[in-house]
Amino acid sequence: MIKLLERLCCTHGVSGREDEICKVIYDEMSNLADNVKIDHNNNVIAQMGRVDRYNIMLDAHIDQIGFIVTYIDDNGFLKVSPVGGMDYRTVQDSRFKVCTESGNITAVACCLPPHLSDGGEDKAPDSDSIFLDTGMPKESVEKLVQLGDTVVMNVTPAELLNGRFTCCATDNRACCALLIRVAQLLKESPTNVGVTFAFTSQEETYGKGALTSAYTISPNEAIAADVSFARQGGVADHEAGALEGGAMICISPVLSRKMSYKLIDIAKDNSIPYQLEIVGGLTGTDADKISTVKSGIPTALVSIPQRNMHTAAEIISAADIENTAQLICKYIENRAGEIDEC
């Protein structure tokens, strides 16, 4: 699992530029599923089982937050704008990779030294004040970097103690790994229903991938997988889940209450760790989009607890991925049994 997470998190894929991560997921799923394809919206779609009989869609978005280059100033510094919800508190003096047609270029976010500061700059910068330094003058930069090139955080993944993993982009590559693990388990123990895996694009910007995928797949029901907040210093227990606490099963007005409570019952019956996430409105995930497609698709949401969301040091637990994969597979097995009885 850690090796898979490293491969996924080290592959670039800012919203709208998911080509590289699409290829990696395509390769992983080609060994497990049938009819694997990448559509024109950069969604990776794969099928297993009897999708003509009953079709359960499993969704995880593949894109990550980052920047897009908007301007090159006279000193060669790159002006950038956010793609998705960047945490500007973590940007200054951080390292980035500018993804160009000729390869990746290392850049550093400009930061005013404290010796030159009067203290007024000791706050998160706004998007207009973020510039990246590649170390080159303007003439050299313009030969390599085009306006519209994307920028990702330059982070080396690391395995922490207790089976925990840190890197950028675990939102949502952790759930990409989760669905790949589900496919592995289903290949070992096939069921009599169909499962369509949708690794979707552009969740961090609009959710276009989930919308178009759900419309095309038109499943009988869907489970979206994403990350959510894990407990850490300064976060109240009731506002977050626990690492190693298992899947965070969401209860929300926009989700199928029947599916959510079935997931809870299955977790209890099979002694699979789980926890609840209560949301009073939209979930802020692909589930919101999927549930409204066509005449409506019954949708549930399960989340992996994650610390330090939208930073270069996101932390997740491999145990939560494995337990959530087991829960989803047991849910699919249960639904197959109910459909056989009909």
C-alpha cells in the first residue's frame, strides 16, 4: 500500500491536467478490471462483473490542488494563480515543480526575509503576492515555461511510524489507492453484480469529472470516496475523525440515508472499524454532484481521515485505507445477495 501511495502521490495531476496520473491509474486497473478507458474529460473508467445486471459506481477524484502560471515578470519570476483550495500559509519559501512540455522545473516561492520586514507581512499572503523563482532570468524562463503551465508542490513522500504516510496529494490519491485495493479484493472474490470504478477529474475546481462520469455510467447507486479531517492539535474531536478509526461514513441530507445506514450495519456485523461524519448540507465532495445526475442517483460517502489537508504534509493511515476497502467490498457482497433474492 505504501509503495502504491508513493507512486500515486508523486505523479502530477493538477485539475484539468490529469494526463500523467490517468496513465498510472490506467496501468494499475488494466491488470484488475475489464473495459478500462480514459475518456475525453480525463476520467479513468473501469468495469468489473455484471454491470448489465446491477451497477454500483465507485468514485474517487484523481486531481490535486496546485497553481497555474499567469505571467512572467521582468526579473523572471512566475506569477501564479491557485487551482483549487491552496493553503497560502504554507506557500512562502516552499519548493514547487513547474510542469512544462520539456520537463519539470524546480521553483521556490519568494519570501521576504524577517530582517526586511516590519512585522506587517507576518500573515498568509494573498494570491496576488505569490511569485515563484526558478533561478533563471526572464529570457531563459520564457524558453521553457509557457503561460498556462501548471505547478505542483515538490515533496518527497515518507512513511511515518505506525503505518502512516505523509506527502502532498493524499487528497485524493489515498482514495485512488483505496479503489485499486477494492478492485484487487473483488478480483479474488467476484460477485454477481457489476462495479464501475470512476477515477474522476477536476473535483478540486468544479466536479466536472464526477458529473460527466455519473451521467455516462448511469449506475443504480454510487459510493464516493474522499478524505476528510482527522483529529490533531487545535481541532475538536466532534469536528474530525480519528486516524486508524476506520472509514468516516457520512450522514447528510444530500446522501442516501438508506445506503449510509446499511454501511454502518455492515461495519458492525463484520467488526470493521468505522466512525460517523455528520454534515448538515452539502458534503463538498463528488457525492454532491453524483447524487443530482439525471433523475438522481442514490449516493453514499465514505472518507479517509487525513491531517493537514491541502498542504505539503498531509498524513493518512494505511490501516484506514485497508479497513475502508474491506467495508466497501462487504457492502457490494451484501447488495449482491439482496439482488439474488429478488
